[in-house]
Amino acid sequence: MKLYYLTIPIIFFRSLIPNISAQTVHENNYDVVVYGGTSAGVVAAVKTARMGKSVVLIEPGKHLGGLSSGGLGATDIGNKAAVGGMAREYYERVFQHYNPASDSTGTMWTFEPHVAEKIFNDMVDEEKIHVHLEERLDLINGVKKSGNRIRKIRMESGLTFSAKMFIDATYEGDLMAKADVSYTVGRESVKIYGESLNGVQTAQAKYHQFKNPVDPYRLTGEPKSGLLPGIQDDGGPGKEGSGDHRIQAYCFRMCLTNVPGNRIPFPKPESYDPLRYEILLRYIKTGVFDVLNLSTPIPNGKTDTNNKGAFASDNIGMNYDYPDGDYETRARSISEHENYQKGMMWFLANDQRVPEYVREEINRWGLPEDEFIDNGHWPHQLYIREARRMISDYMMTQHDCEGRKFVEDVVGLAAYTMDSHHVQRYVDETGHVRNEGDVQVGNFPPYPISFRSIIPRSEECTNLLVPVCLSASHIAFGSIRMEPVFMLLGQVAATAAAQAINEQEDIQRISYGRLRAQLEKDGQVLVWQHEDKNK
């Protein structure tokens, strides 16, 4: 692997001549700047380079690939036939990695985290893309604009990057937000877009729900003793269908293994508090244990373990301050989620109050020694299911998902169920613990995504594309927010950015006909043929 890093040479040179700025040492002037090394960001950077444009990829963390290399090894798809272009190329590369002797072109949709990262690194290396890791946008003075165009962005380190076009491929949408582009956080009321599945949804909250009643108080049956940790105490779930600030729960997609030679016992976090899991203990003692029931096998004796059941890996209600938080706030949130999830696994494996059959099952598993080696074998990417969402000239809504609206500027297809995880845990009218926010409604065919949903309003910014924090309502984003879709939208963003440079036009004014022709040439699926081609 050869990533073309510029940060280390620049820092070394600056250490020799402290009074020379990074801008003087290296102009950092590109056709396209991609901020965010998620799967969408990698695809956007690679596609930009393939179109003959100079590009830099800037990632705030240490790794490329986002969630795809951070534990989500069992791809959430919806319909495989809706995945084309470079997104499909990625899954073909996965197939080739695990089937090197095959002379056929197949796809593979499950993979190990380190394999995903290698593939993303290989794609970047092949195009000799300049990569800057551990470079975070300055959240105070990080974006400089002239009118409605971004001129340059500045990192906390002092590095600056100028470009003709910018792509925000982060899960958080920091570049978008600091460029003064309109966005929203939380759930809209059902009235705003005429949706039935947005806002507070107590009636829909039937999945990942408590099957048996669980007392919410520290001392059973004694409200004066106070609520157990993790239960909100802010007046209840809210009025049905009303909007609020709440967002889908986050978690780490745990990569586990039951192979003894590669298995490391679950670590006990320093801030471990057994009371945090009292709800889970009481629930297990009612006869329900389903924490590991959504463990999807991936190669070499490993799993992608996602949230399952009423109390599991989702740290419900503990992420409200993340989307608009500064880096310190987010670091605390990430640490809270890591401690919560590690603590839960240690509790289940070791606490003598936990039934023996549960402890035995948990102790069959552990963290893989050959994954996330530089992070204590724990995933380096928190599952940011939802953060900021842009507000542009076209808002993707429930009506798009269910095929009641038609867009003429289609740039790709989404296909997954409208899927929101729980957003809060509260005490219901019977005096027991209940979760709210989970919505799972599907049974609709793949549907088109509008180009206008990934570009800002022209009066706000004319040289920015946002393929991840795109313009979508809470419930529509719950369907769109899948890694293959982010990849295909990263390809769209790069294609459109290159076209805007060639046409010397604002991104809102490029020829859609030319964009569509290029996307079709590059294998993007733009029209669903109403066939069952889920292969």
C-alpha cells in the first residue's frame, strides 16, 4: 500500500523553518477537495482522479473507509441490483480478494474490516491520490467564502486547501455547516412534509421493544429511588407525530470471533458501572436474552454484530449533542458509547448475577486479535446513523421512498427499508421501561434520488456537493443512509464536480443531460426495471 501523504513532509519541513507557513511550503491548490475519508469520500476522490482532475482527500481520523472499514462487514443493501457503478466495483473487489483464483466477475457483500480498509487504500493508491489523515476542519475559521463560493478551507493544524469544487463526505456534515448551508437535526413533525412515519412514533415502536415488563427504578417499585441510567426523564415520549431534537441511536458494529486462536476476552472499561446494565439484567431475568441475535457471519470465523432487542448495543438517547457538537463534545460522546458497549459485554461475560447460560454464550466470543490493531481491537468508527441533514431545493421524503413522487434529475437508486432505530427510553403509562423511535417500513421497490438533494441552494453555495448528509427528512434518510448508496452518491458528486469545472458553471447550473449520460456510461443504475434481480 502506498498512500500519498503530504502532511508528514510538510510538518518536517516546517520544523526546520518555523516561520514558513504550510501554504508557502505547499500551495494545496486542487481542482477538487474531498473532506471525509468515508466510503463515499474514497469513491469521490478516486472518481475525480479518474476524470483527470487533481484531488486531495482529507480525513479527520486515522483510517479510510468510514463504517465500511469500521465494523459494518455485512452490507445493508435492500436490493443488490440497484447498486451499480463504483459502488458495485467495490463489492467486486471484495469478491476478488476472497476468490483470487476466480476468473469470473462476481460480487461479495460480507467482508472483514481490515480487508475493507485495504481495498479502499488500494483504490486510492492506484490513482496516486494525495491523502491527509488526522486533519480536522477548523470549526471556528475553517471555511472562507467569496459570496456563495467556497475559496478555501483551513484545518486545525493550519494547513489550508483551495479548490474549484468541494465535496463534504463526512457523516457529520461539518464542511457543509461551516459553509453556512442550511441543515436540520432531529425528527420533523408529520405535518411538515405530509409524512406518516416521521416525528414521535410510539405506535410504530414495536420492534426492538421490551417483550416483558421491566421496572424502571433503582429500587424496584420505588419511584422515589430515581430512574435507572439510560432512561430519559423529560416528560415522556412527546405527542404522536410531533417533531423533536432526537436522533437515531448510535453504536459500534462489533466485529466478534469465536475462533480461540484469534479471540481476545472482552475488556473491562475503566469507567465501568454495573448499574448501567440493571435494566438488561432485569430483562434477562424475565426470560429474554437476544443481545447477540443479530450477529451476521463474515469470513474467517467473525461476525458483524449489530443491535438486536430492547437493550443491546444501541446506546439509546445518548447522542443528542453529537451532530452539532465540537470535537471535545464528540470525543466525550464516542467515549461514552465505547464504555457503554464494552461494559455491556464485560457485564454479560462476568457478572455473577447474569444467568450462567448467558455468560457461557458470551464467553464463546471475543474481539479478533487481527482487527483494529491500533485501537485495542475495537472498531475505530462509531456508527453515526444520522447527524446533520442538508435542506436544499429538493428534500427526499417518505413520498419518494414509497414511489408517490417522481424526480426528473435522478442520479442513483436507494432501496432499503425506511429504518430508524430508537431515539429514547422512557417510563410508559404502566410504569415500565419502553423504547420509542424504531420504525421499519419497507416492501417498496428501489426509488430514485434527486441530484438536487446532494447540492445546496444556489444562494448558499455554488461549489459544494454533499453526498452523505444529503437533503432528506429523518424517515427518508433512514432508508437512504446505507453504505452502497453513499458510495454511489460519492461517484455522482465527483462526476458532477468535474463537469462543473469543465463547463465553468455553478454546480446548480450544469447540464443534467450530460451528467446522466456520464453516469449511465459509468454503470450507474438510474432506472428500476421492475424485475426481481436481487443477486
